[in-house]
Amino acid sequence: MERSAILEKLLANIDNIYELGKQRAFELGNPFYAKYEGDGEYYTKELPNGERYLVSVEIIVDENDMPVQVKDTVIKRLGFQ
């Protein structure tokens, strides 16, 4: 498949971008953060094992205002997906 055809296929359903982001976070051993309807001011944090939590998120930046760390505080456990 030609590269532009792959890109068009991915962009045809924007939900694929979300799934690619989740997959990549898990490949790197990181949790995946997303904001869903009903989360209010919080985020849903999903771990590679499927555990989910409602969390508040603080982004730590360096002297150049570049993000270097995500600090989260668990509000409540949402269970497994």
C-alpha cells in the first residue's frame, strides 16, 4: 500500500489517531491519558493492563517551557476496560 493511501485510510476515521496514540504510549511503557465526556476537569488515565482511573493532571515544564513530566493525582478508580 502506498504511503499516501495509508495516511488517507488513517485520516478517514479520526478515531484511529486516538488508538495509535494509546498503542504508542503502551509500547513505551507509559499510561495513556484522555479526556472523555463526563470527566469534567479531570482526565481518564489508562494503564497497559487495562486499569483505568479518573485523575487530575499537572504538566511539569523545564526552563524553556517544554513539558518534561506528567504528575497525576488519582481521584477515583474506574476499573478495567
